[in-house]
Amino acid sequence: MNKQILVYLLTILAVVAGTLLLIALVMNPPMGDLIELGRLLGVTAVISAGIGYLTYHFGLWRQFRSLSRALAVSYLIAAGLTLLNVWLTARLMFINEHDLSLATLLLLFAAGISVAFGIFISGSSMQALNLLAYSARRVSGGDLTTRVPEDGRDEIAQLSVAFNEMVGRLEAAAASERALEEARRDLVAWASHDLRTPLASLRAMTDSLVEGVVDDAETARRYLRQSQQEIARMNRLIDDLFELAQLDSGGLVLACEAASLSDLISDALEGFTEQARSAGIELEGRAAPGIDPVFMAPDKIARVLNNLIENALRHTPEGGSVRVAAELAAPDVLVSVADTGPGIDPEDRPRIFERFFRGEKSRNREGYDRGGAGLGLAISKGIVEAHGGSIWLEDGVAIGTKIAFSLPQTGSGS
């Protein structure tokens, strides 16, 4: 049996039993009269329960076009059942027909007042429900700024809170979708630009070689070397785009193991030693005792270190320095790369981890030749966060730029 029906029937049974008990205690009638009254109350209770069950079983309340009409009819039926129950029992109490007629009229008055009061009180709930329905239509029409008042503590107030929370999440999801779509458009535009530049150079050089414009061996070798460099740049850009796609889709695979961060730093410094020496830049690093081992994907963290060191060398003038440091700040390991370059403009600082961001002058050929596609820091951020760490730009650095990242020493990433 439906729980709601069972509660309804048990409530009616409790009302009948409670009424008979009160009559017995207060009026102390003869047992025969009490039994007769109990039989009469039982009949009227069965009639009331039957009417209630039938309206529920056939879903009569759902046939109305508005809830306010359904509530009004329910009040009328409730008042009618009340009149029926009281009128039948009153016949046992009144011998005089005049008294019975008067009691009936008074009951009709009381029932009318009750119905009017119920309709009036339910009207406030209906206003709230109508406002919810109106707001839901506005949301379905695309207005995600719609909110409803959260007055009261009843179920409608709880529904209003849930409605506002839902719309808030929809608004945030829509904003995220717009940002993602904008990022996709930017990605296509920027990637097209960064591929078009080396392709145009390659085409010019290969056309010169094929058409015989270049007739000396030294120039031909120079063109071939430049072609190799352009192909290498395009290959790096494609690799970066592929890694970004993995980060965005959550498909980045981390082969984590307990590895030596000190060795990774040493290898990274060794790999950039010749580049730093040629540029007249001092490159050094240190790792504090006790930082190893770190649970990480060594190839991915090596990529982060290479990106940060390469950026630092690119923006450090001759005679400057780049320093890499690693220290333990339990339960994390902190790694920083600091340079003595010109620093980052305040308006650019919030955007340095955005993909393809290379500052105001990044779109000229000189900027392309000197640097990458502006994806290194975005990829580094994704890799560090996939390990359960974080990466940031240090504030308050007097000279140059300092970027730091943290990794859980015992590992908590994916």
C-alpha cells in the first residue's frame, strides 16, 4: 500500500478513536449510546476515507488547469465532509428540529469562513509558485540572470533556494562555455598564425632552391639550415598543441614514480649550459638536502623545468643570471626559477599562464624568432596541477621575474 494512503487511513482511524475517548471522558455517556455514536462515526469516517481515496486514485486533483482551483475544490470537499459528519452526529444530540436547523446554518457559516480563509492563505503560496513558473520560463528563454525571492522556511522557500542554485550553476556553466568557445577560436587563430609564419619562410626558401635563384653552395646550405629550424619550430608547436589537447580532455597520462628531483634539475641545467654561455648569462641551480625522492612523472616535470629555464634565458640580457632552486616545505617541494631580466608588466602578470600569451609585442617576426608560441607556461601549469601541485608568479621581486611551483613530495596527482 502506498505510504501516503496508509498515513491518511491511520490518521482517520486515530481521529475516530480520539474523539470517542474524549466523549467517554468528558460526557461519560451510557455504553449503548457510546457504541451507537462510535458506529455512526465509523460510517462517516469510512465515507470520508473513501472519497479521499477515490480522488487520489483517479488523480482528480491533477485534472484541474490550475493548482488554485484544485485547492479551492479540496477546501469545499473538506467543508462538505465536515458538515456531513457534524450534521449526522448532531441528529443524535438535538431533539428539537429548530435547534438542528440552527446548528446546520451555523455549520454552513463556519464552513464558508474556513473555505475563504483556506483559499486566502493558499493564495500566497500560489503567488510564489506562479513566480517560480514565470522565472523558469525566463530561464528556458535564455535569461540566466533570473532569481526568485527566498522568503520563508517552507517547501516553496526550499524550492526557491534550489531554483536559484540551479540557475547559478547554469549561468556559471554558460560563462565557462563562452570562455571555452572563445579560447577555441583564439587557439585556431593563433595556431594558424604561428604555423603560417614558418611555412611562408619555408616556401620562400624552397622556391628559391627549386627555381635556381640560389646558385652558390653556401647560400643553399644556409637556406637548408633555416628550413630545418623552421620545421623544428613547427614540430614543437604541434607537440605543444597535442599536449594541450591532452590536458584539456583530461587524457594526460602521468607515469609517476619515486624519482630524484635533484637529478632532473641538474640535467636541465646541463642542457641549457651552452645556450646560457653563448648568451653571456650565468646559469646556476641548487637543491636542498632531503627533497628526494619525489613521487612524480619525471619526463613531465623535466618539461616544466625546461620551459621555465628557456623562458628565463630568453628574457635575460647579456650579463644577467638565471637561478634554479629547490627546497623542502613539507609536505611539498618548492621549485623556483628566477631571472634578472626586465620583469613582467603589471597588466600582463595575470595572463602569463594563458595559452598563446606572449605580451604586447609577441606578434612580430622578431618575437617569433626569439621565442616559442606562448604555450610553455600554459602547459607547465597543466602538468603541475595534474600532479596535485600549483604554479605561480612570485610578487615583490625587486629585479627580474621569479616563477615557482610546488609538488606534493609523496604525490597526490592523477
